[in-house]
Amino acid sequence: MSVSDPSDPKSTYNAQAVMASSIASASQGPRGAITLNERAQQVASQFAQNAISPFLLASVLRLIEFTAVFTIGLGVYVMYVVPLDGFRAVFIIPPFLGAALTLIALQATDSYQMSALRTHVRQMGRVLLAWTAVFAALALTAFFLRISLEFSRVWFGTWYLSGLVFFVMFRGIVASLVHKWALDGRLERRAVIVGGGKNAEDLINSLEAQADNDIRICGIFDDRSGDRSPPMVAGYPKLGSISELVEFGRKARIDMLIVSLPITAEGRVLQLLKKVWVLPVDIRLSAHTNKLRFRPRSYSYVGSVPFLDVFDKPIADWDSVMKRGFDIFFSCLALILLSPVMLATAIAIKLESKGPVIFRQKRFGFNNEVVEVLKFRSMYTDMADHDAKKVVTKDDPRVTKVGRIIRKTSIDELPQLINVLSGRLSLVGPRPHAVNAHTQNKLWDEVVDGYFGRHKVKPGVTGWAQINGWRGEVDNDEKIRRRVEHDLYYIENWSIMFDLYILLATPLKLLNTENAY
């Protein structure tokens, strides 16, 4: 991008005018939501597309290449050696050992670094060196163990050449994809600097001096103004206040918030952390200017620039892959096993009252995004409450006879399995609440401080709060507080085994229908 392009976050385009109108043009939307100024909206739209985790990409490449090397070695053995000498189980060891050594060699030659993956020619030299070194190691091992005569040289040579062809083709595809993603800005960790002034300037200069820096700074947010926090810092514009940062963080798919305030400003740091912790991002405290030093394990680094880890994005990288696999497997299994129940429910709803079988409602999803949740209709069509203006109570006249049964047994929730397969919901997580959910004329985010922190992960069909009895009608502030308390506990303590426990415990807990109407 040119330096005069207004969509470039580091552009000097009309910087003074932008900041002069920044705070003035920010306004309160419905329910107190912040409306970003024009400049911040432009930058946020640049980063609206999900980023690709470099860690996850490198991990997937390792898995693919391990599998490919093992499969090629075993495949050549089965096609060439087995017809001549028959199958011997011991010959599975060389392909497995070769695949493991290949991963070690590629890692040692930095072949999984993003800088190497971007260019085909640059990485192929490293890959060729690693691949050749692996076969040299296998040959030397066989020689010193005096078993080299037992192995077919044709198998060995064909495996080597076939693997080489695979790496040339596969790494060529990877290089083109990585190059494209890099140009789109999707292979960098998108970061926002919180706090301006000299500290922010020093931090930015330190980051940009690192050869292996993968952080792309999207802008700066600060409540201060004037000399303490000028409109431009190290070429990056200040996009708004800390309150606007939360809205910006939801619109732009940022990965990290870096607090550039000194650790000695404890009061200010705690105040801003209280506002931004609800975002599903990594939050780091810059430590490059702090004289107070902690143990080395307390820090994470970008090059030589130290950070103190305050919050980590929950269920990220491989954890998100495992959770998604868990969701797909168990939701497919549930749809198959429960399809007779779902069919019978649909017929019963249709026979009792006119209207659609499926009820659709807007609810809060991941990162405060609104998703459409599917449920079996449990109310009369002309009384359906799509906006959750009135809480369902005991003997509610809006609920049909079939509706009372399916609500008590939670059968009305089963269509949400389709939401799970589509990726909008998870099987286990904080239950998605209606956008206008309220108690005693107070919206739930007004009742519970930090309510939106429960949206740092995908909502779930069932959750920790539900199996602990916090389901059904919410008729007082305490009930929603306890729900949120359990949701936040789940987020902080998530594991696949925790999900499995909640999922298996759900049918038993549904027997308690005390608060389900």
C-alpha cells in the first residue's frame, strides 16, 4: 500500500484531521454500544477476515508430511517388496522411523518457519538437505546394525525419489498459498497497542527491528490526548479510546492486545484490563522498558522483545481443532440416534397447532456476534416471542401442550445440533442467550459486570451451568449471576475431558425439571 492510502493503518493520510474528529464522531449506539469513528471502521474492515494461525499451519504441515513420508515408504514396500519376499511386520519400522526423522530434520533446518514457507526455491534447499540427511542416517544405521543386506535397494531408492517428488509438489502448493495469505495479511498476528506516547513508540520500534516479527500492528487506542498521547506514534494512528477498543476488537479479527503502559501504573493497567478482558484475544503487557524483572518463564518473546502474559485466548490453535472434531463426531452421532425422537416431535408439533415446526431466534454467539439458533417450536405461532421480551414462566399460556413436554425434557433444543454441524455453536459451552434477554426490566449485561466475557468461546447446546442446576427460568439477578459464574469457570478450565464429562452428565441432569417450563 502507498503511504497515502487511508486504508493502511500506518498511513500518514490526513492524520491530524482523523484524530481531530475521532472522539467527536464516536457515539453511543443502541444499548450503549460504541459506534467507531470512520477511520477505525476503515481499519477494522481490513481485518474482518479471520487470520490463519502460523502455529496451527506449521502443525498441520508436520502432520501431513509425517503421514505422507510414512505412507510413501510403506506403499513402495507393499507394491515392490511384498510380491517378491512376502510381508514382514518388522519392515513397518523403517517408514515410521524415516517419517519421525524427517520431521526432526525439517524442524532443525527451520523449514516450518513462515519466512521459509513463503518462497518455494528458498525452502526446497532446506527440504532437500533434510530429506537427504534422513536417508543417510537410515543407511548408516542399517550398516552399523549389520542389517543393510536385508533391505531392498530398489525400495530404498524409490522411496527416496518418490518422497522428493512429493516434497517438490507439496511445498510448491504451500508456498503459493502462504504467499497469497501473507499478501492478504492473514498469516500475521494482528495486534493493537493499548496506550500511546513514548512507551508505545519504543515498543513499536523494538518490534519492527526484530527479523522474525510476525506481529502486524493495526493501530493504537488510548484515553489520553495531547503530548502524552499524540495522534500518530511511530507512524501508526491513534484510532480511538479504550471504550472504542472493545468494539474495534469485535469488528476486526485481532489476535492480540499489547498494553504499552509501564507495570508501575498499576491502577491504570487494572482499569483498562477490566474493560478489554471480555475480548477473545491474547492480552500481553509490554515489559521491554520495565526495570522490575521476573523469572524468565514469566515472559513470552517476539524476537528479543519481552512480554508478560496476562490473558490467553481460550481454546485456540490445536485446542480449537480438537473441540471442532469433538463437536462434529458427537453431533453426527446424536443426530443419527435421536432422529426418531426428532421426527416424532416434528409430527406432534404439526398436529397440535398451525405454524412452522422450527422456531428461529437471534442469540449472542462467539465474540458477541449474533447467530440464528434453531429450536423446535414450543409456543403457539401467534404468541411466539422471537425477541425474548417476556420470560417463559410456569403454566405460561403461550406454551402448547407438546411444548410443555419438549421444554421440560429439553427435546426442543435438539435442532441446535444442526447449528453445531454448521459451526455456529458448539456442543458444550455457555448457553446462547437471546439478544434482549432480561430480568426485571434489566438486560443481563447490565446485571452482571463482565457478562460478555462468556462470549470468548462459542456458545453450546449444553454447559457447565446447566448440569449444575442453572437452567430454565431466570426470574432474579442471582440466577443469571450464577450462570455467568459457571460459564466463566468453564472457559478458564476447558479441556476435552471436561467437555466429555458435561456431555455425558447432561441426560442425567435433565431429569431435574424444577426450573424448566
